[in-house]
Amino acid sequence: MSEISEMSDQGADKALLDVRGLTVRFGGLVALNALDLRVREGQIFALVGPNGAGKTTLLNCVSGFTQPSAGSLTFDGVDLLALPRRQRAALGIGRTFQNVQLFASMTVLDNLVAAQHAHLRANFAASLLPFGPAIAEDRRARAHGREILELLGIARYANAVAGALPFGVQKLVGVARALALRPRLVLLDEPAAGMPQTEVAQFAGALRRWRDELHVTFMLIEHNMSLVQSVAETVSVLDYGRKLAEGTPAEALANPAVLEAYLGSAGAREGAHADAHAER
């Protein structure tokens, strides 16, 4: 292979998010145990596993809420562990949470404007003036917020008080707030939680559209396997802080180690038998 083609192959396989040997200990509890993951740009990457597997701990490490005990985290070659949370957001990492965490007394649009604060240049004193660059920035932030709400199909809630909305709509507002940062990577923590099964397929299609139109990479934690199987290109299965398997949804979820962890040895044999019967 020529040197040029080798360089091309390396570039194609370059990770946007590179996790190497990541370990997190809380006292005697090992939440993540020498975890390795690579998320490529433009992927929809799913993390699955039972409660306590370390999935949210990993997202907390990436977004800066948890400091690992060992290992490295790089984002497009930048050492994340050297950066505080605010700088990670400015670098292009957005985040949603299981419990939403909106500014409940503010309008939906104001939530999206607040999310863009990391990108605003006017200082606090300038923002108090009724004229000048702060006003222009606020207008631009509001226009961008409305564009995101239109894209997510929730523009009608722009002036509604966020805390008064149904939980499902609040979840979408949380996604909109993350997307308002103009991120390159968005971490989604159980985006389909509480979503009726009839809406899961619609959400999967929307997630792919947002990825394509906004050029965003998604890394999501999800227990809804129908969503994972329909939207994820790569699935990594965690258990007790270790990676059990990784691959396409079909590959990862049919891995014997995964079946053993979820179903036990008898269940794993039954699952293998069912797969063999389905192939006949």
C-alpha cells in the first residue's frame, strides 16, 4: 500500500471522540474499567447495557461532570480532560439529561438563547445596555433558536413556559437546547424515555435527519432496543464498566457475552436457538 493511501485510510478511520483506558472509581466502586471507545464523525453511536453499567458515567466524563481516575479522552485530537465544562461546550459538545434540566420558569426560546451563551462575545456589562453588539447578538441567538425549534417541529412552543410543558415535549426542548450550541457531538441520555412506542420510529427518522442536516454526531444511551436497532450504526454494550461487545446492532446484541449478561446461560442458548430457527 502506498504512503498516500495509508494516510487516506487513517483519515477515514479517525475518531471524533477517542476514549482510551478510561477508568472511574467512586470509593471502592469501579464505574468504568479501562474502557476503550472510538466514535467517528457523522455516526449515530449507541451505548446500551443494564442500569449501573457505567453509561451515564461515560457521558459525564465527556461533558466534564466527572473526572476520571485514569485514561484519556480526546475530541478531534484535543485533550478534553484539560478543559473545564464551559470550554467543552464551546468546543462543540452538547448534552441532554435523563431528567431534562431545563430552566423551568423561562420560555422555551429563552432556554435556547441561554444555551448559546458560550458562543456570545458581549460581556455582562454590554448585555445590560439597550443598544450595541449585545442586542445584535441576542437577535441572532433568537433567530437561530427559532430555526432549531422549526427543525424539531416544536416551534409552536417557543413562547411557552418550559416547566409547564408535557414531559415528552420537554425532552425535545432539551435536544433543541443541545443543538442550539451548533455542536459537532451531542450526547443524548435516554432520549426515548417515556416516549410512546408509536412515536419511536418517527423519532428515529428525525434523529437521522438532524444528523444529516446539521452535520452532527450523536452518541446516545438508550434502553429502547427498537430505536437502537433502527437508528444506530454502531452499538457498544457495557456491563459493570467494561465493554462486552461492539459492532452493528445485529452483531452487538447477538453476541454470546451480551446474551449471557442479559439472559443468563439458559437464556443465551434459547436466544441462539431462536436465531437459528429464524434463519431456516
